[in-house]
Amino acid sequence: MLGRILKDLFASEGPLRLGQTAFEAGVDAYKAGELAAAAEHFAGTLRAEPEHVQAHNYAGGIDLRTGRYREALEHFECARMLDPQRAEYHFGAAVAHRELGATEAARECSETALALDPGLAPAHGFLASLNFPGPYYLEVISMLHSLLRPRTYLEIGVETGQSIALAGRETRAIGIDPEPKITKRLAPGTSIRATTSDEYFAAHDVRAEFGGLPIDLAFIDGMHQFEFALRDFINIEKHCTSQSTILIHDCYPLSRHTAERERRTEFWSGDIWRLVLILRKYRPDLSVKVIGTAPTGLGVVRRLDPGSSVLQQNYEAIVGEYLAVDYSVLDADKAGLLALYPNDWEKVKAILQ
């Protein structure tokens, strides 16, 4: 991750001033992987021109890569003062602060960077990791498989297969995706259906596909717009039991920019957060928790009722109602409204009893 961060920090630079020769030599050495030589050139640049902001940026990046975090922070702080409008410099300071154990300072710098450049993708992922420490969502899903040992597993939105590959050999798993690009090795009992989820549920006898068994565990990670996820939930619950579990990705958005219905940033969770509000309002009988795991939370829904028709009967009205709900509704109590739950495995196990 650090290598990608450094690449983005140095992706674009403004016009050079003094120390031209030393700076260019430093850039060439850096690109060649000769960090010690590059550091010497940038130090020479800064001796000639202490306010050379790009040299501070590169020098800070080298210090990050070589574990000199305090020196890195000094360079990025200089860069931030010299050019406070460059998001990359604030982000560099954020990385250095994190490595020095200053989490709140790292968060503040990340938020400043994103305020200046909402499209700075590495800063989104970095901030998510600060907000949600502990196991990444794929690790949480893997632990859930190990704990629950589901006989059957349905996944919507398999993409490359990184999450459906977590299903055990004893689990009969079906993945649904209109354009799957599987790159992972899948268990023998796993099959992929190249279709949309709506088409799949309309054309298949799900219980028959699972050998007469209900869906024990499901994961919704398809379209990033809540009405699609709501339909998926409705269709999945019909084939569950009261002991089944439905997981939902992207339930806890990082920011308004990354929670829009239309994708405008590389890091994007869409408006799946609306589904959590819907389930909590219209289905108070359900147990709805959102585990605080990076990057954007993992919803865990239990106490399912396959006989419930509330959501299906009121689908159109619910969609219309929640399309009108603005993101600002979360400002009052985001964690409370979205049922945020600790990313602590012992506590997670407690909600699966």
C-alpha cells in the first residue's frame, strides 16, 4: 500500500525553480530505485533552495520508505506550509502521522487532503483504515464462514471471486454476476451464474439448485444503489430460515462524495446505507448490525422471516421515500442510525448465536 501511496504523491509536480540540476538528478535516481542517491540530491536541492516544495515532497517520500517517519513528517509539514492547496502534501503528512502513532492527526490530514481533492483514491482507503481498525471485511467474511459452516452460500456480485473463494469445500456455493471475471481458485462445490440477480431469481428454482436446502448464508455486493440491494434482500430472504444470515457490503459510507448514487470517485460505496435505514424502519423484527470493518462496513442481518411480505408489498413506496432521503440525515447520529457494531471478533460471534 505504501508503494502505491508514494506513486500517487509524486504523480504530478509543478514548475521547477532553483536547485534544478540537483532536483532532476534526484528524480532520475528515485525512478531508478536508487533511494540513497536520490536523498542526497534532494538534500542538495534543499540546501540551495530550502523552500523547494517538490524536493520536500520527494524527500518525505523517501523517508517514509526507509522508516524515517519523523523526518518524513518534517518534510511534508514544510510542503503543506509552502503549498497548502496541494492535497498530496497533506496526505503525505497523514501517512507519516499514522506511522508515528498519531491517529487523530493522521485522520485530520487525510480529511484535509480529501476536502482539497475528493477524488484522491489512496486517501479514501487510508482514511477508511483509520476509521475502521481491525480485520478487513474479507477476513471477517472468512471467519464467518469458519464459524457458521454454512451448507449453502449465495453471493451476488462476485466480480473476480475474491469473496466467494472464501466458501469452504463443504459448502455448496452459487455466485451471481452478469460479467464475472474470476481470477481466484474456487472450491469444487462453487458455481457461477453469469446473469443479473433479478434474472436469476426469476428463472431459477433456488432451493432446487441447492439440493432442496435453504440459503444458510448470503452476501449482497452487487449494484451500489439501494433499490437493487433491497430487491436482492427480498429475493434472498424468501429462501432462508430464521437461522440464516445475510451479509451486505458497503453499508457504512466514508463520506458524501463516496456515497452518491452515481459514481464520481474511484473509492465508492454508493447509497447502500439507505438499505440499513429501510430494514431498521420497516423490519424491526430483524437483527441488523453493521460491523465497523474497512473499507465501508459489513452489514449482518439475522432473525430472518421468509414469510414476511412487508418489503415486497411496499417496495415502490419505500424506494420513493428513500430516494428523497438526503445524506445529511446521517449527520445527527451516523453510527446510531446505521447500527455500527465493533469490529471485535468475540463481539461479532455474540450476534450470531
